[in-house]
Amino acid sequence: MKETPLSNCERRFLLRAIEERQRLDGRQSYDYRNLRISFGADYGCCIVELGRTRVLGQVSCELVSPKLNRATEGILFFNLELSPMAAPAFEPGRQPELLVKLNRLLERCLRNSKCIDTESLCVVAGVKVWQIRVDLHLLNHDGNIIDAASIAAIVALCHFRRPDVSVQGEEVTLYTPEERDPVPLSIHHMPICVSFAFFQQGTYLLVDPSEREERVMDGLLVIAMNKHREICTIQSSGGIMLLKDQVLRCSKITGVKVAEITELIQKALENDRKVRKEGGKFGFAESIPNQKISAFKMERAPVDTNDVEEQAEEIITKADPPLDVVAKPILRMPGTAQIGEGLENSWGDFEESEREEEEEGNSDDATTSGGQKMETEEINIVSKTKKDDDTIILSDSEEEEIVILEPEETHKKTRTHTTAKQENSSKKAFNKKRKKKRATR
């Protein structure tokens, strides 16, 4: 899934804010975001949060055969993974160019700077050495991945403890943490990367760019340095031409930021060491603030349930007894009844309307007498036909009409029967219309 590009309005807004020395998160040009380090329950596991950018670091070790050209040195391996959980633009199973650049930069920063004594990782020269593997997982992407990843890698290496071993002849014995205390790695210095973003061909400079600022920048300069102001590696990308004074200014800023970050790392390691030594609680679950887990947590209030029954009886005795309200039936008129006070019934009006309809029906009986005579004649004809021939069955009901057509004479009789019914239905409809007109009058 491709990342959503910035609109022209957002791009112009960001560039104009940078020109006015302002940033979206309220920082100044040379300010770093808040850095937070938390350790897991096992040695060598940590999470580094640089603003909203989060990186998980995990260090593991294994006894392997050494390389042929370096028989007395251990092996260091770094692996950074960009999962879709961090950002939708990172697709699983594919290595974008950004991932390749970051892995190479980490190897140059940590392995080529000789920050770890690899000779101390040798167990038997040419036979067994320790292979130290550093896995870094990007949990959330909000810009400046390389700085967060380098801090997570060096913190995890400083926090890691490898199992102790002993060698007797050609036999190598590996001890568990219960048998012997694990051994920390021998670390000479702590190189840390600091990123600088340039805008408008190097006119404006920002430290620790965010994800949106990285989209509109023209170039990026990364300087890896330790607290002794020794530059471990430097890399420029983006195709911009930087002056000597700009690079020197960035190196001075890097020295200040690296000293602050190194002091913070040492404090975090010391605090974790004290907690583990005192037997206190440690791990990721303990490092999360309680307000995030239980935002609606309330303190327990002491409840005395000894005298509950006595208190309930006192409340019942003090309370007023309920009022006995019985609804009485109300007789509005003969034939009707009502309980309670509600709307008035209009049942009596229906009786008057029925009387009017009966009077109108008596007046219309004279008009329908002619139609009834026609019906009686047809019924007599049907009775005669039943005597002559039993195969013809005529029904006088309006719902069903069963006719068995055998003789030709019956066709005429059935036709006269159906025409009489049509005339009766039309007369009834006409009478209904007349009734409605009289009612409206």
C-alpha cells in the first residue's frame, strides 16, 4: 500500500512554518523530542520511544564457528525490520531502499566503529565464538527511524547478559543463569546517530525531523558520534551541496545531543540494575503508567455490612406507608364504562349513525324489489333444469360459480344468470354512493 502523498496546501504550510522558525509540535529548530527508555523482563530487551516513533530492540546470542579470516573474533549481526504495523507504506516480504540504507548505516555505526570488543566473544580460537544478534522492530513510524534504532541497539547491547562458559581441553560447558551469573558484554563506547534535515537547498536546518517534515525536506545529514566527540560515521543523502561551516555546525550540535542522550541511557540502565538487585517489579507492564491501563480506576471505599439488617428495618419504619388508591368505575351513559379519568367515549354516536343507515335502507328497498324479482325467476329456471337433467349445477352464491357445460340450452341460462348478478352489483354500488352523499349533507 502506497503512502498518502501530501497535498500542495500541506506542503506550502509546512515550508512556510519552517521559514518562520516554527514546527508543528511546538519545538524549536534544534530541539529533540522526548526520549523514553523502558526495559523488558529479560536481559537485552528494551523499547525506545522518540516522540511517537517506537523501536523494540532484542539481543540474542549463540555459539557458532568463527569466520576463517577472523578466527579469534566474535560475530555481530544487526537486523532492522519495517512491518506494516508501523506504517501502511511498509509492505511485508519486501525490502525497500529505505530499509537497506538503514541496515547499512547501523552496521557502520555500531560494527565498524568497534564499539564492542569482539575478541572477548571468542571461546575457543578457531572453534567456538559467540554470535551476537541484534533484532530491531519498528513498532510505530513518526519520523527519524535511524536515531531511534541506533539508541535502541546500543541500549539493548548494554543491557544484555550472555551465559557464562568454561573450557576444559576441547570440552565447552555452558552454564545457566541459576548456576552462574550471566556476563555483560565489553562495550568501549556508545555511538549514537543524530539526524539533520535541510530545506530550500540548505537554507534552513532542523534537528530530529518528524515524518511530515521528512516528506518536504531537500536533504538529510546523519552524524554518528560518541560522548568523547569522536565521529563514528557520517552520511549525507538527498543530493544537496553542504558547505564546510554547515557540517561543522551540525557536528557541534551532535556533540551536545549525544552527551545528553548518553547520560539518559546510563541513568536508565542504573535504575534498572537497582530494581533487579532489590527484587522489585520490572518489565514492560510495570513501565506503563497506571493512567493508561486503568483510566477510570476508583479507590476502594470501606463498606460496613455488620448492621445492614437493623438499618434497613429503621428505614422501613420511618418511611410513610403507601397510599391505597383504588380506581372507581365511571358510567358515562348506559352501555359504557370507564375506569379512571380519561377522554370521553363516543360510543353513543355510533348507535345514532346505525339508526340513520337503517332508515335509508328501508327507503331503498323499493328500488331493489325489481332486481329481487329477476333473481327469483332465475332460481325457478334453475330448479326446473335440475329436474330435467341432474348434470347441470348452478350455484346462487356470489363467491363460487360451478357450471358443467353439456347441452347448448344451458349457455343461455348461465348468461342470463351472470348478467343479472352484474346488474345487482352495480345497483348496490349506486345505493352506497347515495348513502354517502346523504351522510355528508
